[in-house]
Amino acid sequence: MDRIDLAADLAAVAAESPADLAALAHRLAAGLPVRHLGVPQEGLALLTMEDGVCGDRFHLGEAALAVAHVEVGGSAGGAAILGATTATAVAAAVCDAVAAGGLPGAEAVHALAARGRAARAERDRRRAQMRAATRVDFAELGESA
Amino acid sequence: MITLAEPWTAAAQGRINRALLAALAHPGEVVDLGAAGGGRAALAALATLADAAVALCDLHRLLDPAERSLLGAGEAGAAEAPFVLADGARAPDAGLRLNAGTQLRPESGATLVLECAEVGAGALALQLSGPGNAAARGLRLDGLDPAWLALREEHAGFPCGLDLVLADRRRVACIPRTTCIRRND
């Protein structure tokens, strides 16, 4: 699995069921040395977007963000999750490190990530439905005027 | 263990910040930071004052890589860094120049954190006067080379100058740039 996809899946789990993510991270950390590579932080970050026409980057606004950077059993992991707490970001970072290093417990991380992937797919489906409801055919409007 | 120990927790840094503010408000007052720095009050002070938004010059390589990583502060030369950490027992190199700020941006003047053997006891006796002290306050130190005080004088020129944080294992005393220092030993 692509590591960016894994991060997105874990972020989805963090939004849906942060307690499950924390429980798994604590179980993994019990058997492996965990070292913080940076102080976990939460605060407001500028959300950078790219417009779909010219590709120009712009700041949409500020968003609550939590970040964590850890090393587990010699494998580095990180997380940056919108709307999460630092504890949740640390838990996701631990899971990311375990999966990246193929450490004991990596299968459990991938199983939890699969739940996040399903949640993401459902969210994307709902958003596609909402977008479809706003579709406007300008050619038809012109013909009927 | 996933949680961080002191001084890297928000609660500890809030407590240390209040203690440092009290020490700055009353120059020369010795403030106990407890065991938050793991036996190094300078580390507790830096963990509270510095972050990724500022740069730090570790003149004598007193921080190990793990501490440096947790601080998150970028590297900078002594002449530019807003925070400088040094071993107070070692005399500063001849010609050392630190960032004293400018007339337009005096707030960019460096905070110099010096590790000493003892803060509040020792052979070096100072009399501190100026804002924050209604009467002159005495401060005794051990393990601080007086050349650091001379360096502070070289950089003085209000509103520019250096702010000192003197730290031992648990205690700190602050000497902001507005304080006049007279040796009393």
C-alpha cells in the first residue's frame, strides 16, 4: 500500500473512531521502543489549495491541525491530521512507523487502515452525489433562453 | 510509552514560562524550575522559549541530537541567532559577536542562556539594579566566567542588547538588558 494512502486511511480512522486508533497504538508501543523526534503539536495551519484551472496555489483559510513525528523500533513515522488532537496524531504516527518498518503489528495497522479506506470510499461517494446534484448544463440553458 | 516527559509537555512549559516571566520581571531573583529539565534548567528554559519558529546557536554543543530534534529550533550562527546556549564556565571566544538587535528591531536581540555550576551561591557576587528591582539585588554565581558579563557590556546600547538566562541544575536567574550589573566580589 502507498504510504500516502495509508496516512489518508489512518486519518479517516482518526475521524471515525479515534479510540480504536489509540488502543492499537498503545498495544504496539507496549512491545517496541517509541521515541519522539519532535514535540507533537496542535494548532491552526494555513490550508493550501490549488485552483483547478490555472493550477495556482492559494490559501483557503486556517484549519485545525495536529502533527506528530516519532521513531518506533528504529522506523520513523509521522502524521498530520486535520481536526485531531495531538494524542490521536501520535497514535497515527506510531501506526505509520510500524507499517513503514514492517514491524510486529503491521498487519493490525493495515487491517485498521482498511476500515479507514472504506470510510473514505463512502465519504467520496456521498460527495460525488452532492456534486452531481449541483451539475448545470450551460448549453441547455443557452438553448432555452 | 507514547507520552513525552517534562519539559516537553504543555503543562510543564506553562509552569516554566510563568517562572521565567517572574525571573525576568525581578532581575537576579533565583527561581526554582524543579526537575523539569532532567537536571538541566537551561534545557527546561529553552524547551519553553524556543520552537521551530526561531533559531538557536548551541555554541558549545551542549544539546544532544535528541534534545535538538525535540526543540525543533533551526540552526543559526552566533551573530544571527535569537537564542544562544553556552557553557558559562568557558570564556567566550575572542571577538565573539552576538545579535544585539537594531534600533528598529531591538526585540530581535539575543537571549543568551548560560549553564553555570550554581545559581544563587558561589564566589562571583553581583549587584543588580534597574527596572524590576526597587533596591539593588544581590546575586551569587558559581561557574560563570566574568568574560560573559564583559561580552554583555560590549553589546549594550539600549534599546539593543542581550538578555541573560543563567541556569544551573534546577534554578535560573534572569538579567535583562535593562539591568545594571556591578561586581561585588
